[in-house]
Amino acid sequence: MNLPLHYGFLGALEAGLIAFVVGLLCFLLWQWICRRAHWSVGHAIGWACVTAVIVSTGIDAWNLFYLGMMKLESPLYARLALQGIHDADSLGARVMCELAGALSGVVMGWQWFSKKPREDEPPRNDESTRP
């Protein structure tokens, strides 16, 4: 996300909370799209998880991947790579909190905003709806 957050674990928790909200919003968007397209709730959950993770962890996950895969043998290249990262010491913790926040936001959106059958409504049997 690369927002000016606090440093250390507090900044990772803030990033996780922002990712939680992103996960909620992604689920609501995909639920609306899937209802219009007559898709199942599984499509909404799956696509919401994918988009929430990409949106919330995008730049931080890329920076973590870049630092792990590129050869930073020169101090100049290492300094240039670390210069553009906010709180490079806690980058891994921030990515994990963003990932957990995004996925838990989707799950909580599913729990809070999915239609539940009423208690007085009989259970739906798919065989009874077929001719």
C-alpha cells in the first residue's frame, strides 16, 4: 500500500486494518456483480479474495519479492532498493498482516452481508425445484 503509516508492528497492524476494509469492500462489490450475473456465492468469495489481496498487498508484496529475488550485491543498488520502501525492517510483517486482513475482511463480509434463510422458511431442496 505504501502509505505513510507508523513504523514497526503498529504500522503492520494499521496496514492490516486497512486491508480488512478493502476485503469488505471487495466482497460487497463482487457479491453485487455475482448477483447480477446469477453466479454462486463461491465466485464472489473467490474473486473478492483475489482482488483484495492484489489491491491491499500489491506494492509491499512486490517489494518483498524484489528484495528476495534480485541480486543486490552492490551497496548502491541495495540502498536504492531500500530507499523507496517505507519501513523496510518490518516489510514481511506488514505483508502478512495485509494478507490476513484482506482475507478476513472477505470472510467477515460474507458472514455479515450474505442472505441467510429465515427460520420460518422451509429448507430449500434443489430436487423439488426440478420438473
